Amino acid sequence: MIIRYHWKRSIARLLVIMMVLTLFTVALTVNAVSAEVGDTIYYEGFETDNTLQQNGDATITLANDLSVEGSGSLKVTPTADNNYSGVAIRNDSLDTPMLPGGKYKLTAKAYSAKDAKLGVRVETRDSSGGDTYGSVGSVKPTLTAGQWVDIALDFDVPEDHKSVTSIVFHNDDSIPGLTFYLDEVMLQITALPAPVEEKEITKLLSFTFDDKAVQDSLFTVAVASEIEWAGSSGVGKSDDTALKVTHIDGRSYTSADNAVRLTLAEPLPAGGVYNVSVWFYAPVAGNEGKDTLTGPGVVINNQYALNEFKLPSNFGTLPVGEWKQVNINTPFMETPLNTIDFRLVVNDKERHADVWFIDDIEISQVGELEEVIVPEWDLKLSSIADIYKDSFLIGNIMNSNQTTDAENTAMYKHHYSVVTAENDMKPQYLSSAKGVYNYANADTIVGWAQDNGIKVHGHTLVWHSQSARWLTSDAEGKAVTRAEAKSNMEEYISNVAGHFKGKVYSWDVVNEAFDGGSIIPEDWKTVLRKDSPWYIAYENGADASKGESGADYIYDAFVFARQADNEAILYYNDYNENDPWKREAMALMAEELNEKWKTDQRNTQPDRLLVEGLGMQSHYWTDNLDVDTVDAAIARFVKAGVKISITELDIPYGSYSNQHSAPLTKDEEIAQAKLYAQLFNTYNKYAQNIERITFWGKADPQSWRAKGSPLLFNKAYAAKESYFAVVDPEGYLLSSWKNPYNDVAASDWFYKYVAYASEKGLIYGTGAAAFSPTSDVTWSQFLAMLYRLDGQTGETRGKRWNLASDSWAKDNGIADSFSSDQPLSRQDMAVIVEKYLSYSGKTLPASDEKHTYADDASIAEEAKPAVNLLYDAGVMTGKSNNMFDPTGYTNRAEMAGVLYRLAEAI
């Protein structure tokens, strides 16, 4: 047995390229790289060279005008378009790489001409293969203008993480115009990882492109490039043969449209990890004017939608005129390895090669194969779409490569009635240049949907992200003028929405236009995303004296969409839509644009709104989802008079700052499921206003937030607790409630009301195991219940339990003078609820017909409006024989029912 440390580069780099389709086992006999505590594994002083790599569109150059010592430093000019732009130490470039279980210390000097915050973070792949961005280690030093500042970061890499990818110095606050300098960047080992046994590497396949007759049928290329077997002196990495790729003039530069695909003659079996090594080269000839290109990588099994299959995670750059190796291990393959796409990881002309080569492909098996349980969909489960067919459409997402999977199609038809393209209808995938459109993948999804009787929702026409650069920028990357942007938008929407007219029933016209806020705005334009390329371009030439601004692109987008397809329902779509400031901004925008449309001469359908719907993405977390805020958002959108769709629903376990990568325990599944149940109870409440509910993923591993297990089905495609919560939300909440009371039984008429009120924290027991259902409710007890229903957080337990709620009620005119410990009459309770509704701004459904109780004469005149209001809403419907019993009391069981119905009604 050979034991060594993990800082050796991949063993695959040591293999000798063999004949095509050879098969043999390589024994590990290479000694480990020696390393000790205190060793420096990276140092750069930037005197003559730079080994840091670009990250996120930053510009980096050696500078000789500033330095700590010597004459050189590294000048970094990040973009403000994202918060990860800067430079990085790539772990795969280190001779002694950072490893799981190791401890390290980073030091550096940083300088800026203005005060700024600089982000420094460690990025890894965690135990589930998910990317981490700073949770292993991060620091945010303050750069004082004109001074060199020390940076120090000590960090431990968890043993269960799969790998370290990089350390990034980045523009964390997305500061416009920031330039910073780095010097004396050093990385040291402070503790060694535990020794591990290297896994045996079994060499399976190699391709050196020296036999076209054998290999021709295995390699294909996407629609925007063409390939040829090149044979001339020195053309290959180490010989005279290679595969040449040439971009077709006028075609898309989207990465997937130019990828070279290797389809294995015999798929490699599931249950293994595979190493793929390949060399990329972009020659000077044919790439004139392109100095550094975005780096190369591979995609396994055409899984462009899943990060774990797009490798490496940090792809770096491809210098023109230099061979570069990509050497990666696949994730554990739970399905056979069928295809490998070799690509340049970029979607624009400036950074994508026009001519490039690949050579010396090696594929090896890492370790032994393990048994894999093949996932299977259980179509005996109740159909989600059928359960809600009378309420709203139920949808999910698809990628074009999934449409040929018969089992996937059968599952989709069983559970869903509408589809959204996860990526294939986004602008960057449809158009790479003005007048150039590629509908192949989108058409595949639309055709599949039509063949299977599934509606199609289009996502998305206008977005600041994943957009086509030509729409808002010129050839030099500068913003086009307002007039040019408007013309480009009209051309694009006319082409795209026109192409899908009659096939797409609704569109996300504009996506995520709002950026930051915390205070509820009076003017929605104040909280727009001002760094959106669309906003910037529309601002470029806007005449403020005419009321023009960068915000005008939103109205234009909706008008152009209406003109291109006057049958499609038009939506605005956004995330964090339950935040009070954003829900108000979205509603105000819809109201204002719809009012403007009424007098627009282009409006040929005066009975229709322009912004017909608001889409709630609903990307939540279990740790911070408050379903009441979702209810409040829906209520506000209903008030705005628009349709509502839940467009991208998922609830990963944990939070953004504490992401959960381990498989969920039973209790964690139940906690997640309860939130799904509460959401669907809310959706059912607004069923007449909600058009569609779309889940963003079919099974946990297929989700873009896979590490939190966010969906209804697990990796074996088995139904999770969340599925059962969705198909029967009220029943699930009842069945999952852990009843602590000896005097409340499942057969009691009030069981579900007590369960609801207890789960929501509205009502507490009277003892460790007692609820006391027949005890009358006092004034202060009811006020405390309303206080909790309103979301107030003051103390309502302990010796002084009623002080906060009593004061709240008096201060807000809900209850004036009362005896705290006296039982509350039914008519007094009705009056209190009416006053609470007036205070909170909430409303109850009303009826034009006035109900008269048999004992109406006994109801106090001042209480009758409140009594009638609660009758109309179904909150209090009286007792037997049409009696209201105004001076009678309400016991705790009855009060639980009142709280349940009141919460549902408001």
C-alpha cells in the first residue's frame, strides 16, 4: 500500500499518451511531492511576471509606478457588473496545491487611490460537489486611499470538501471605477492534511487524432463551428495531428453552439469517477486582435444547466499561442458517461477563439466502480397537475437535451401542465449578434411541449444578465445610445416573440429590473437596477426635461412584446418579491405602466392591461422564509389588479450564509415540507388570482441550488416529505403536528384549528400537556393572540405576559378600557377584530346581503357592523338555531377556530 499526501498534481498528468481505445491499469509508483508546515506554496512580487489569473472580466496588468518594495506590482481594474471581478490564485496552477484537511495562511499588500472595501475569499467544492464562495475563509479589508494595507487570512479547508478551486481578490461591493494594486502575495501551509491512500487509476481511452477513419463518427460539432482532422508538422500538442475547430462567420459565439462533442462508442458505466485530460490551443493566425481568451473546459453528458458537470469550475483563460491543459475529475457518475463536450467557456465574440485545436484526450477511471441505484419515477403517485387543475397550472423547467428521455417525458406529462425553458430562451442563447438568431434548442423544447399537450411559458425577453451583448453595447463594450438600444430591443423582441407567436402562451417580458432597497418606495424608479446595461443605454441620451430616464426600457419592452404577440400574457418577473420594498415597487410599476398604456395610441385592446401579471420567483430558504410575507405580497399584487404566477419555486434547506450540503434528515425534510404546505395553503387562498405555479427543477440533483435539497423529489426520484405537503397541504400540517396536549385528540372537531394555531404560535397551552379547550378566553388572552397574528415580537409569556400586547392594543385603538382577566364576550371580540382590521389595513371579503340573527335585538347597535362583517367573511357564523349569543363567551377551542378562519380570510 502506498500512502502519500494530496498535494501532488493529478496522476493523469503523469500518464503517457497511449494508442487509441487502449485499456490497461496504471499502478501508482510516483513519490509524493514533499511539503512541510511553514512552506511557502505561492509567492508573487510582480517584478517581472504575474501568475495570478483574471476573474470575472477584470483587466490586469503589471505596473511599475507603485510597489511595496522593488519596482513592480499588479494593477487590477475590476468591473462593477458583478461582485467577483478581480484576480485569483488558481489552485490547479500550484505545484503544491491546497488540499482538503489542510490549513493555510494568505498574506498580501493592497493599495487603492480611493477608500474602498476589497473582498478576499476562498472558493472550494464541498462534500456534495457544490461551489462555496467564502464560507471556508474570507476577509474584507478596508483600503485607505493612498496607503498600502496589509491583508491576512488564515483558513482551514474542511476534510470532507472535494477540492479547493481558488483564492479570489475581488470587487465585493461592485464599486464603479475601482482600481486596486497587489504586491507581495504569499500563501503558506500552517498544518498538513492527513495522509490518504491514492486511488488506482485505470486508463481507458486516448485520442490523438491520428486516425480519422476510426474517430470520425465519434466527434461532432455544434451549429456555429466546423471541425477537421489537421495533419501537418508540429500542429499537435506533441505530434503532427490534432482536431481543428473553426468558427463559422456570422454564427453564434455561445459556448454550447461551438462545442466539440465526443460521443463514446460504449458509454462508461455509472458508479465511477472519471478523469478527463485534454489540451487546448488557439493559434495567433485566425485569432488576430484577440490576446487572451476565456478559458477552456468540458461539459459532461450535455448537462449545461448543472454546475457540477461543467468543469473546471474556475476555467481561467486561454492565452493565444500557448497550449493549455484541462485536467478534471467528474463528479460521481450516477448515470453512464455518454458524452463529453470540449468548449471555450464564453458567449461573446471578443473572448472566443475563431480557430482553435484540441489534442491528446485521455479518459481514465479513478478508483473502483460502486453500485448505483438507478433512479426511477413513480407514476403511481397522485398527479400534482391533476390535483390543482381547477386552481392553477403546475409547471417545471426543461432543457433541450432532456426532451429525448422517455421516462422524463412520462413523468413530466404526469405531474406538470406547463413548461419553462431553464436557459434556452434567454437572450444569450438565442442571439449572438445583430440579425443572428439560433432557435434550435428552444424550438426543440417547444416542439416537445406541443407533442405532449403541454403549455409553454417564455423566459425571458429582457434581462440585465445572460443577455446578448449587441443589444446594449457597441463593439468596444461601451453603452449604445438610447435610440440604438430601443431599436435593438424592438428588433430582438419582434424576432423572438414573433417566432414563438401562437406557441408560447405567456412571457416574462422583463426580468429582475429592481436591485436594492430597504425602505418602501413612493416612486418605483428610485429602486431600479441602475447598473443594468438596459438602464445605462436608455439613460445615454435621455432628455430629463421630457421626463425621459433609463427606466423607460421597461415600458418599451412590454409595448414591443404586445405588438409582436398580442395573444401572449405579459409578465414582469423578480426574486425576493416578498420583501416589503420590492413588492411595493413591483406593484407601483405595474399600476403606473398600465395607467400609461390606457392612453397610448398603440393600444388596440383597451380592455387589456399591458403588464398583465407579476411573477414571484420564490427562491426561498428554510431558515428565513416567513410565509406571511408571501401572503402580503400576493395581496398587494391582487390590489394592483394583475395576475400572479409563482415562477421559480424552490426551498433549499439552510440559508444563503449557511448552506446545507448533507442529505436531509427526516426532521429536516419535515421542516422543509411544512413550509411548502404553508405556501400552498396560501396559494389555495388566492387560487382565483394565481395563474401558474412552476417549480424550478424536477429532482434535487437537477436543481441549480442542489446542495440544499430544495425540491419535491430526491436523487432517487423518490417523493420527499415536500411532495406530500404540496399535494395535501392542510392534511400534511395536521399529520406532522406533534400534539403535546392530553386533552386534544385527532377526533376532536377543533383538532385542526388547535394544530394550526399552535404551529403558527398564535395560542399556547395552559400547562405542560394541557390545552384546556373548554376554558373561556379573557380580554388580554385574545389581545395577545391578535398581537402574535400581527407578527409583533414582544414578550407574551411569563409573569408579565400581557403588558406588551395590552399596550399595543391601547396605543393603536384596538381596545380602549377593559378588564384583563375577564372573559371576552362574543360581540366585544367582533368589535376588537373590526378595529384590528382598521389598524392593520387588512380587509375581509364582504357580501351585499345583510344577515340577521334570530337574537339580533340582543346585539349592541355599535357591535352589529362588526358582527355582520365577520359573518360575511365566515370568521364567526353564530351558533345553532341562527343564534349569535352576543354576551356569551368563546372558549379556547372555539377561539382556535376563529383565529384559523381569520388568518385564512385576511
